[in-house]
Amino acid sequence: MIVAVALDLGTTTIKAGLLSQAGMLGGIVARSAPVIVADGGRYESDASAYAKTAEAVLADCLAQTDVRPRHGGAQPSGTGGCTMR
């Protein structure tokens, strides 16, 4: 049974996966993150492009299951939560 959806908004890849009750991560979907533009020491990315890509990744990931885990809140990397690498 799927109990959670993991989402990783990385600088090069946006990923989502399904976490089972047994602790197994599967159904991983990944897409390239929007381009980061460097200009004179300043780095910019398009937040709405990130949101659209994340939405598509989550939709593709959730299309693999009929289960809709309840929202449990975000937990930043490095605070004891699971990270996908």
C-alpha cells in the first residue's frame, strides 16, 4: 500500500516517488529541471516553470496508483526525512 509521495525539487532534476507502507520507494518519475540562467554572478530560475514541471512529475507518478496519500506536510532534506538520490 502506498502511504506517501516523495518530491525532490533539485537544481538539475525534479523527481517524485511512491513510498510503500513497507518503506520501499518505487514508481520514481524524473524530469529535467528548468534551466538556471547565470548572468554576472547572479543566478535565476523561473519559479512557474518549476511549478509546472513539478505538477507534471507528480501527475505521472500518481498515475501509477489509485491511492491518494493524505497530505502530511513537507520535511526539508537533512532533518531525518527520506531523500532520493
